[in-house]
Amino acid sequence: MNATKILKSAGLRPSDSMFSVNNEDMMERLLEFIRKWDMSIQFRKISKEDWEILFFSYTDSIIDYHLENNHQERGAFLSNENMLKNTD
């Protein structure tokens, strides 16, 4: 899995930022979380709009959760559980 390739295939610019984290940084953190929890997600099935929703959820989680133990990544995935279930 390559963060830049996934973002570009969805029509998102890796260098775009939400708050102080750019898309590529968020994607790298989310990919690390996906690998850690051995999640099965079909990236090509996630639209640009859904990626943006996931990234906004991630930035919301930055405000709501501390950095330890993947709380931000968990918050983003839990907020979008239904959308992500449709990628299996």
C-alpha cells in the first residue's frame, strides 16, 4: 500500500492539508493503523468524497483524542464504520 498512489487514484492531492496534517501524512497514519489491525479495505472503492469525510473525521479525532494507542485513527474509522464496511 502506497499513500501517494492511493490518494492520487482517488483524485486527491497528497500535499493538501487539513489542519496541520497533510493528506499524505494522514494516509500514512491510517495505513499503519490498517496494517496493525489487519483490516481488509478496498481502497479503489472509496470515493474522493468519502476520503474527505474520513480525513475530516481524522482531524476531528485529533481534537478529541490524544496521540497514544491510535486513538485518532480509531476515532476516524469508528466515525465512518458504515462507509468503510461497504469496501469489503
